[in-house]
Amino acid sequence: MTPNLGPLVQSFFADHLAVQKGLRLASIRSYRDTMRLFLRFMTDQTRQPIARLSLQDLTFDRVLCFLQHLERDRGNNVRTRNQRRAALNTFFTYLALRVPEALAACQQVAAIPVKRTPLPATHYLEEAEISELLRQLPRQGRHAIRDRTLLLFLYNTGARVQEAADVRVEHLELDSPAKVHLHGKGDKWRICPLWNETVNHLRQLLAERRPAVAPTQPVFCAGRNIALTRHGIYKIVRRHGAPWDTTGAEPRRVTPHLFRHTAAVHLLESGVEVNVIRGWLGHVSLDTTNRYAELTLRAKAEALRACEPTSGGLAVPRGNAVWKDDKQLLAWLNSL
């Protein structure tokens, strides 16, 4: 007997994604949004209520029509279409394991190709720009110290916006060597060092909270120890960073993720080895980190000068990267 669609969808979210794959809530919500759109599309196609949909209605042709609907009718870009396709592929792979009779349709869905799309433009702030942005932040007001600490924290750590929202007091170690434990993608933790200035601002931020802050309370709050959401952090960054937006062929908007790109590029320009940056940002693949090497003309110019031959035809001796000669930095990294 073929199982009903409803229990399969429920077990996909409650067991497969949450328990078997161990995905975080934000990732599960992304799958939820895709399935919600897909099931609504299916009700329009079959002209029957969602409660009466069956596995036989989930055909390969309808999946193709749904992906076309996303681009043609909803105006989604190719990257969004590819993301929805990947979510459906995961769901149909799960169906193939639970309902062998649906294997043929599931294999067809798995064979739907990913549409090629150029990598999105990656922008960042120059050192002078980030310095001026931080300098011009308000110093008076109810949330002045919180906003200043938040932006400095994002620049220091290169944290994703959700990682910053999830930081709790117990994740901070403010004694030397100061560091923060960040909970990132794939339920993975990483340790990120903190500058002295960041530590001082964090101490001041926590000292202003009364009564004493409990270890499980959020570091960045909207009020009354309620954690800022990712959307709240986005609004704060946009409010203070909007004057540094740029227009033109590739417009730049100052967002929390722009601080992540800025941290990566400035680390690279400072001579920090790319594998250290990969661990700093929590990238799974080194290819992701290597993208930042393409962002700055200064880095390319320095590499060109390092390889330029002298008049005698011999290459200029290459100096070691700064981080390799800095024993204090190495000792600090090793202590983390």
C-alpha cells in the first residue's frame, strides 16, 4: 500500500532533516518555504485541495513546470531557482528511499540540471571606509554602545548574521587570549580571536546590563535580554552603513555580510595565510576563501612585483608572509 503524502512530508521535516541530517532551524525553514510553494503550485495544477494530494500527483513534468513558474511568474533569479531545485531533489531522494514505487520519477527529478549562473559580485569596504564608518557611529543614545559593539564584532570576526544573533554570554572568553565560540553552518563550532578593542566594547556592553547577565543570555539584545534577530541586525547595519552604499554598474549595499567580506579581504591583505582565513570564517571549502584573492587589485599588484625579474633576469627574492615571521601572532593562534 502506497503511504499517504502528508505523513511523508511530516517525517521528512521532523525526522530526516532535523534528526538524520541534523540541520539547523534556519535551513529547515528554507526547505519549508520551498515545499510550501511547491504544494501550493500542485493544488493549482491538480485543482484539488492540498489535503487530497497524493504521491501520484508529484510527477517529473510538474516539477519542471514548477521551476519554470518560479522564474517566469514569480520573477525569481536563477540562483533562487537552483536553491529550490536542490531542496526538491533532497525531498524526492527521501521519497525514493521510503517509497520504491516512486523511484523512476525521483531519478528523473534528480537528473534536472543546475542552471549555470555567474558568481554574484562580492564587495567590501576599504580600510579607510570601515574606519570612518566606525568613527562616525553615535556615541550617545540608548543603543549606541550596542550598535558600535555589534558592528565592530562583525568586522572583527567575519561572523555570519545568524552566528552573531546566536552568540550568548557563555560563548565569550574575554580574558587573554580573548576569543568567541561561533555556532555556524552544519551545526559546526569554531573559535574566532577577538581584538582588544572588541573585548573592551563587549565588557562595556555587558556591564551596562542590569542585573548581572546570565551565561545563557544573548550578547546582542533588542531589549530586556531578548536576542536581536538576523533581521534586527540587518536593520541596524543598514541604518548606520547606508551612507557608504555606492551606485554604478555594480552597486554596493552595506549589509552584515559585507562586513564578512571586508574582514576576509583585510586579513588577506595583511598577509594572513588563506587556510587561517578559511578557519576564521568557517568555510568548508578552500575554494570559497580563494575567491577573496580576486577582489583586490592591490593583492594582484603585490604578487606581480614579487615575481618581477630584475635587469639581470633573476627573480626578486620573495619574503615570507608577515604571519610566518610574527612569532607573537603564531603563539597567539596556537593558544586558541
